[in-house]
Amino acid sequence: MKFFKKQFFLVIILLHSISLPPVLAQSKPGLMESNGKIYVVLGVILLIFFGLIIWLWRLDRKLTKIEHHLNNNE
């Protein structure tokens, strides 16, 4: 069951990454794009996003380890 949860999570990420380029494409460059700061903002958002994914993945591993430890002690 855990395998299917990971696959579902990866499919959601893939679908969001596919839909991202049309959202970023605009006809007129805005203030952030004309100054080149949009890439800094995008980089920070991606860094935070991947940081959260890694943190949640590590938290899931730790909780799984604790659950197995509790189940073995019963």
C-alpha cells in the first residue's frame, strides 16, 4: 500500500510540473521578469518545495521505524 502512495505522490508532482510552463508563459514581461528577479523567486519557491518534500519523506521514515518498534514490543 505504501508503494501506491508514493506512486500517487509522484504522479501529482509530474502533473504539476507539466502544467507549470504554460502558467509561466506570458505575452508581456512584467516587472519581475524584466529585471530578471522572477528566476530568483522561482528558485526560492522550488527550494522550499523540495525542502518540504525531503522533510516529509524523512519524517515518514522515522515514523515507520517507530511504528515497527512499537509493534514488535507488543
